[in-house]
Amino acid sequence: MPSVTHDDAPPLADLMPWSVAPPRLGRGWPTGPDPASLRARWDALMKAEGPDREALFQPTRSRTLRSAVGRLPGHSAGTQKLVRASGRCPEPVRVLHAPFDEQWLIPDHRLIDAARPELWRVADEHQIFVTETPDTPGPLLLATSLLPLLRPGRIRPLYRRPGGAEPNLAPGLLDHLASRLGLSPTPADLLAWTVTAVRPGLTVPLTADPELWARGVELGHRVLWLLRRHGDRPKLPGGRRPYVRAPLPTRPLTLHYDRDEEALLLDEGRISPVPPQSWDFEVGGTRVLEQWFTARTADPEPGTLEAIRPTTWPQAWTSELLELITVLALLAELMPRQEELTVTAPITAQELRTAGVLPVPEAARRPASVFDHHEEGPEGQFALI
């Protein structure tokens, strides 16, 4: 993390004031690493009747087969109570299920204990969600273009409205930075600086040095590109690119890293070269590659909907694993540059208070409330926003 000679760096919670608790699913089966399994799980639920349907659904205090809830914003799943529902599975959507683990979710409000509709309302191709991670070795913040399901940290959308409108920033912050830097920073520039400069305790040292700002923003945009995997696919230099050297088994059960050979072993399958930095990469005290593998191979409870899953290892998972190894290696290469960033000419929280940027108005901590569309409520009724 960057070094700084003062203790008055503004908190992230003041710079990006609107935050939302992460969604709480309440049951695991509506998510999974491949969409075909989710459709099959839905079909199995729809075919079941009475107590069998209830057992498969896994009711909680927040959701049962008789819960009456509205439709998720931006999606077309039904609103009929699941006790008598039928029909096809809502089209699964891509989500960030765990750090660096992109999976799929059935976007049906009836299946999710706490969906956080305010996040769904602003989720589009312009949005970047910032997620807080536990204050342990590894990134303090992650960023994603997908709806994040990560727990327990707060989620801070970059924009308060769809279409990249109304940045979720302290009012007047960008104008103050522009006047001090002699530049015109965008919301994405400030986010890039934030993921680069954030330090333990989730404070964000700011600088009035335009050259330092430019270096930090450039580095941060590179980090954001890797976190979001947005646009061109990341690649390591030719001799360092990981490849499948021995075919992966149809259903690997174990994952092992050979540090001497820089090889990732999935049973008798072999991927190399895999840099030690990729294998050692942790978020919240958990090794990312191990967590990703376990999510695809752990034995589910028999008779549950989670037990409906691929019978063999899909080729798509191998491609995702190779890209994940690459992303982690490239991010690890950037970490020393982030740690070497020494913030000079600081813009302190006191300066922001004197300028009237802080404290932020309470309205900035609440979601925007005016939208130009209707949302379907329970049993087909329309809800007004």
C-alpha cells in the first residue's frame, strides 16, 4: 500500500458515500459455474410437487414457496408464487460469486433472500462495482462490471443511476481535485487512483501533485482492466503463458502446486508454467486458485439441486482457469508499484472539510430514487419507484 506522512487521508466511505450490503442468497443452488446446470436445476424444481418441491427449494425465514415478491429490476422472471409456478428457467446472468470467480445466477427474486434491488437497478455496461475485502494480505478492494455476491464487505457502485449517470462521489470532489491538479479527472480516474492508493482501514490518500496523480491513475486503470477482464483478454509474454501440458481428467478431484516445476496439477492433469505469484495470491486469507477449484469440485449433498452439475470437466472451465492464472500473475506484478507509491502534496480530509466537500450530505449516502420505468410487483402487480 502507498506510504504517506500524515494520518488525515479521507475515508473511502466519504469519497464514495453510497454503499449497499452484498446480496444474500439464502440457498446455493441458484448459482453455479455453468448455466446449463442452473436450467436443469430449475426444471427439476418445476417438476417436483408438494413437499418434494419445498425440500428442493430449501426455504428460509426470508423465502418460501409462498413468498410474494416483485420482479428483479431489469429482468423478466415471473412473480407468481413458486408453490404453483411453472415454465422455463429465467436466463442465467453472469455474477462475481467470489474473488475472481465469475459464475452464473438465476435472476429470480423469488429465489434470493436479500437481492438488494437497488444494485440491480444500476447494473449495466457502464457500471463498476467496488467491493470491500477483509483487511488481510491481498487487495483491499476489488472491482467488477458484474453484480457482485461477495460477502461480507460493502459494495460501492461508481454510478448512482443507469447509463453512467451521477457518479457516486462526494459532491464537489471532482471539481476540487480539478482545481488543485490543473486537470479534469473523470469518475473512472478517481476510481483508478482509489484502487491504487487505498490503504488498510480503507482510507484513500489524495494528492495535488499532477505527475504523481497521473502515474497512480495509469497504474489504477491497469488494475481495473485486470479486475474487470474488460476488453482484450490479458496475456503473459510468450514464454510465460500457461498451457495444458498433460490433459486434465474428466473429473479432477485434487489440486496441487509444484513450486519447483511451476506446475499446477489437477490429479494427473498438468498446467504450466504457473508463476508462484498466481498460486500464492490470496484475498481475505484464502488462496484464490484453491477457492475457485473447490467451488467446481466439492461434493454436493446428494438429493439436492446442487447435486445437478456437470458430470465431466467442461472445456470452458479450463479456459477460465488459464485466464485466471494470467490475471493473478499480472496483478501480482503490479503490487510492488502500488506499494512504492509515496503520496506527496496530500489533499487531507481537513482540506476537503474546509472546501465544503466534506461532510457529504446524507442524501448522497442513499440510493437515487427517481427512475423512468415501472417494476412488476408480486403476482403481476406493478410497483412504483
